[in-house]
Amino acid sequence: MDRRRAARVNVQLPVSVWGVDAFGQAFTSPAMVTNLSANGVVVQGVRRRMRIGESIDVRMGNNKGQFRVIWVGDMSELGLERIGGNSFLPASNLVQFAQSAATC
């Protein structure tokens, strides 16, 4: 049984990620959101060593959100959990993505 709190949608969305890596160095990096839900995202392409629990910002166009690193995977992949009420995607877009995924 799936323990996720919200439906996940596979996407390919270019974003910018910035924060502080595991060595205390500030960085900005282009990345790709490959999976998203109302509670978090999976990004690929962040070629920095990251620590679980660190906060990073994700920006897509004029929208941005703050996330916490909850897992670090292979191939520069990070699982991020949304912090607070801010998301880099408007809620209406998330609903539209979830509805599209439900019909597939």
C-alpha cells in the first residue's frame, strides 16, 4: 500500500535551485523537476553534496518555494518536501496536473 499523502505526477519542468551545500558553500544550479505533488518535488541535476534536513529554494519563472531535503538519491537527484504554504507552482496548476494523472 502506498503511504504517500498526495498523488504524484511525472513532469519535466526546468527550475533553478539555490541554497547551501554540505560544505557550507552557497550555490545556484539549474535543475529539472521530474516528479511533483502538493507536498513536495523530486529534482535532478543538483550537482552538489546535500545534507538531509537542509533548506533550499526552487524557482520556476517568477514563482518560488522553499523546500527541505528529505532524501538524496543517485544521479544528482533530491527528494524535497515543501516548507510552509509556499510552492513554486500555483495550487491551480497542481490540481490540473493531479487530475490529468488520474485520467491516465
